[in-house]
Amino acid sequence: MNRFAFPRIMRSPFFLLIAALVLTSCTGAGSATTDDLRSDLRSAISLASETDLFISQIESSRLLPKFRTADADYLREEARRQAADARKSAGKSSDAKTFNLCAGQLEQLARELASIRTPSDKGTLAQARLQVATIRKTLLAAEAGQ
Amino acid sequence: MKKLLGITLGIMTALGGFVDLGQIVFTTQAGALFGCKLLWAILLGAVGIILYMEMCGRVAVVAREPVFAVVRTRLGDRLGLVTLIASNLLNLITCAAEIGGLAILLHLLTGWPERAVLIGSCLALAALIYLCSFQWIERTFGLSGLLMIVFAVSAAALHPDWRQLIAGLNPAPAASGRHALLLYAYFAVGIFSAMLMEYEVHFYSSGAIEEDWKVKDLGENFMVAALGSILGSLLTVALMMLGAILFMPRQIFPQLLSTAVMAGAFPFSDKALVIALIGAMACIGGAAIETALSGAYNVCQFFNFGWGKYRPARDVPVFTAGWLGMLALALIIAVTGVRPLTLVNISIVFGMVVMPLTYYPILRTGADRNVMGKHVNSKVISVLGAIFLVLITGAAAAAIPLMILTHGGQP
């Protein structure tokens, strides 16, 4: 047996299929595609809607104070992470403007979440909810433009 | 009467311990994306887990052979060892995810710093395993997990569309477009895999030996496997319904555990949220213990070392070091800051890939009249078992390609 030959498992069709899929998925890693943009926008819209739902639960007094702070922080962290990803993609895409718009809206969302993480008056909550609705509308418009 | 009480307690424990982090997140996400159209995958998974669990329990009782002793005998040393390594890596990833999830829930409930909570809860789990008997561990977490019923009450209170739910039993793809179809297939495989997480079955099979079940207890084995899984599956359906009712119309794809748990108490007061948090903590904490113990069981059963919670820790040093090592390694992974939901995605996909390697030996042993005598698989179980072997193998082959093509299930 040729000791430099590939082991049998590496010559199996299943292994070759997996290897091909991994390589195919890696080739796109260098540039951000339209699909990536659509996926980023959908995630951002989802997060804005999640925030809206979260605020509605606070308004109905259905959340514990500790839960409210911790969940606002998790949502904010997620918004920041997605914004950073979108900014990174903007540098690798021909559609940098929309990626940057998405990142900007997510950063705005993170700021709104910071303003409601601790008990605040009803006016602050209503204001934040309005802002979140605007963010969502902007993102939906950007998605529709794709 | 005592027997009936034992069976009821067993069923309740199985129900409470049925759901874990993977099911909470994956099923809610599937509901958010496809409504109740993947209900058939839950049904399929429920039949699969009943079949697999009942066979494992029966083989453990009749042949006195736990899963990894069977794996070594049927697959041989080399392939058996590959299966052991793959299963334990899977247990480790799942354990890390569950510990991370537990820390998030504790942080949401108490506000204590997440990292301190992570380390503290891991130490508390280790102390519980060390100090409590198998039965106490199983029943404490299983019965506390019953608080998850608040998710089902919540789903019912939100007025679900029952006709749409029943329409979900039709497995015809309910999506159009290449990406949507791939996502549909990915979540179908994911739900099937999350229902069949093999650590639950290994834990159950080892438990049958830990609790010294006899042939006369085979009826109880069937009842616990069947009714516990059916009721647990109803809880899974409730998670999907919550995703469909709360998240789908709002275009939310829940990527945070907090959002999924909040859904469990959505129409009710903050007290219901506490119940949902504690219920989820019990399920996830129980799953962390089961994965750690499963890792130790697997190694000891494969290499024929002494094992068992019923024996003093000093008498079974490899077993004790095994579960301690699993918890310690899982903690290290969780402390690095990897997102528990990312780990759960990986564990669900790779769980499906490994599944045929443990399912097949159990199916063969269950069908072996020389080993099982009159308790050999019935014709119905043999046919169903063969059908599920094909399904599991197909899902195992599709799992990784689907994960790559959908970028880990991203809509």
C-alpha cells in the first residue's frame, strides 16, 4: 500500500461532499454578498421587534426589575455585536451604504436599550418605543429596497 | 398503590427532564420561522425517542448491558472507540452550553454577575452530584422541571389556532425558495435531533441499572418511556406554538435565551416569569448533570471500569474523575465566553451525526433472541426500529451540509 495515499475515509463520497461544502462556504468569507446583507437586515429587524416586545412587557409590569436590567443588557450586547459585524461587512461590500445604515440603526437601538435598562418613567418608555418603531421602519425600508 | 405511585413519579420525572436548552431555543426558533408547520418533526422525534428509550431500558434490564458496553460489543473496539470519543465530545459541548444557559437564567433572576454565577452554579452542580443519590438528583430536577408547564399554559392562554396546529402534521415542505427550503429542512433535522439527544437515553439506560430494575419492572420501563416522552413532547409543541403566536407575526427570530423564556410567561404577571425561569433552570441544570454523568458512564461502560452513583465515590475513581472532569472542562469552555446558543446549535447537529452509531448497536441487541430471550423486540418494534434507523441515518448525512448551507440556521 502506498503510505502517502489518502486514508480510505478521505476518499469516501460523504467526506468529499463535506470537504466541498466547507470549501464552498469558505470562499465567500472574503466578501459580503447581497445574501449577507439581507440576513443582517433581517436579524436587525428581529432585534428591533424583540426590543419592542420587551418594552411592551415592561409597560405592562410583567417583568422583574432584575430581569429587565439583565435582558436589556443582553439585547444591547446583541445590537452592538450585530452593528460591529455590519460595519465590518461594509468594508468588504459594494453595498457599503446599506450595511452602514444597518449598523447605524443597531447602534441607535443599543442607545435606546441603555436608556430603559433601569426603572424609568412612562414618558421615557413611550419615547423609546417610538424610537424603536422608527428604527424598525427604516430597516424594513432598507430590506424592501434589496 | 406503591407501584402506581412509582410509575407516576417516574413519568413526572421523565416529563420534567424532557426539555433542555436545545429544545427551548431550537423549537421556539422553528415556530418563529415556520409557525406550527414542523409539528410532524416533533411527532417523529417523539416516536423515535420512545422507541430508543424503551429499547435501551429493556436491554439494560434484561442483558444487564448499558449502552456503551453494547456499542463496544457490536461495533468492535476501533469503531466503538470513535463512537465513544464523538459521544463524549458531544456531551462536553452540550454540558458547556447547558451550564452557560443556567448562568444566563440565574443572572436574569438574581442580577448577580454572570461569570460568578457560572462558576458558582457549576460548583453547586458538582456538590449535588457528589452528595445526592441518583434517585434524588433525578427526581429533584425532574419534578422541578414540571414548572415548565407554565409555557404550555401560556401558549393555551394566547388562543392558538388549533386547525393550523393540526395542519402541521403534514410533512410537505411549507416554504418556497432555495434558502427557505434549506432552512425548513435544517430545522426539521434539528428538531428531530433535539428530541433524540442521546445523552438522555444513555442516562436513562444507566439509571435502569443504577436503580436495579428487574425484568418485572419492564412494564414500568415502557410506561415511563412512552408517557414521559409523550407528555414531554406536548411541552415541546407548546414551545413551538409560542414561537408561532408571539414571534412569527412580529418577524422575531429569537436569538436570546431571555426572549424564549419571557415567552413562557408572556400573558401573565411577573410571578409567572419567576416560575418559567425556575422551571427552565431545573431543566437546563438537570441536563448539565445528565451530560456530565453520561460522559463518565460512557467511558466506564466502554472500558469496563466500575461505575455508579450508588457506589461510594472512592470505590469508582474513574467514574468520579469522569464526571468531575466533564464539569470542569465544560466550565472552562463556558468561561471563554462562547455563546451557549452557538454551542447548542453545534451539539444538536453533531448529535444527529453520531446518533446512528449508538442507535444501531442497541437495535441489533434488542433484536437478538440469544441475548434478550423472550424479551426480544416484537415485530412492530423491529419494523419501526428499522424505519427509524433509515430516518436517523438520512438525517445524520444531511445535518452537516444543511448547517453549512444555512449558515447555522440563519434566516
